[in-house]
Amino acid sequence: MNESFPRFESGRMRALCASRAGFAALLLALPLAGFAPLAHAERADKDKPLNIEADNMTYDDLKQVNIFTGHVVATKGTIVIKADRVEVSQDPQGYQYATGTSTGKNLAYFRQKRDGVNEYIDGDAERIDYDGKQDLTTLTTRATVRRLQGLTTLMDEVHGSVITYDGQNDFYTAKAGKDVAGPGNPNGRVRAMLSPRNGGAQPISGPSATLQPTNQFQGQGTTKP
């Protein structure tokens, strides 16, 4: 997951170049339904209880927030969030919200099963926000999101500064940022590896390639299905 950014087929990839000067604000929108039709995030997750394990817990009565710290593992159905610190709140309608953050070298982690298929969406970042009402997960700063077949085979992988996974509509978006800049990618552009539908997947523990930046983006603008 060493080639320039490829051209994607219409209906499977939409890219918006928010800043044409240097592509520093590249926005990538990847509809997962193009790879596994009619599959969405696990529908039953929103009705499952939220279970949390941690070293410590405090309750902020003023903010109505539970704060868990130390090797926190939060589960809600197929949803898993692991972080150094997790804050949990609930609105009057009963929808739950969680924010996981990392305080050391380890990144916060997220995983959720896709409904109707043996696939998972997982990822990591310095901060992960889960919105139970919208079934929306936002990964911020040094973010990576992967689509896995089972739990071991990597199908797609996207790197960016901010990545949002929309479980209701089954797609994710990624934005570029300086926090993902580095040698060969000075503007911190979004990078993605997408496997063809008819195969090409690789074990998640195997070697992966990194897309190299190019000074020309094929198919600039919005590609409509």
C-alpha cells in the first residue's frame, strides 16, 4: 500500500482538492458501498450497552461526564475503543458519546464491524470521537483507517490528519494536515491504498507500500458517480 496517486473509477472514489496550491487541504471521500454493496456499520451496535474497563474512573457531576483513565477499553456491541483516557457522556435521548485520547506514544484505537459482511473498519489516531446518535467516528491527528476482511486481511488503508467514518452512510473522508507531513510528503497529503474488488488483499501483518506524492493529481475536482 511506490506509485503516484491512481485514477479511480467513477462511483468508487470522489476527491475534492480544497486547496489547489500544493494540495495541502486535500479531501478524500471513499464510499465503502462501492466495495461491499448494501453493507453498513453493525446496526445493532447503537442499542447495545457501553462497557468500560480502566485503571481509574471519576465522575464530573457539573459536566455530567464519566472520565476513565489508564489502559481504557470501551466496548459497545462490535465497537471497540482503546485509549489512555476516555470521556463518556449521554444526552437526554439516551445517545452515548465517547472521546478517547492518547497521552503517550501509543495512539488511541477504534474498531467496528460492518453489517452483513465479514469486514471491519479499524483505525488509530491521537484522538477518537464517537457520536452514538449519528454513528459517526472522527479520528484526529496522525489518523489511519483500514478496511479489513476478517481481522487479518487488509483491503484498504487511508492516512490523513482527520478521518471521519460515517457508519450510517458507510463511507469515510480524510483531510490532509501538517501533522502527517514527513520526508517525501512535505504538505502532509492524504495517502491511500485501495485493493481491487476481485482480489489483491494482503495480510495486515505483511509489508505495505506507501503512495508517493506527485505534482499532478489525476482527475482534479469532483468525480460524480
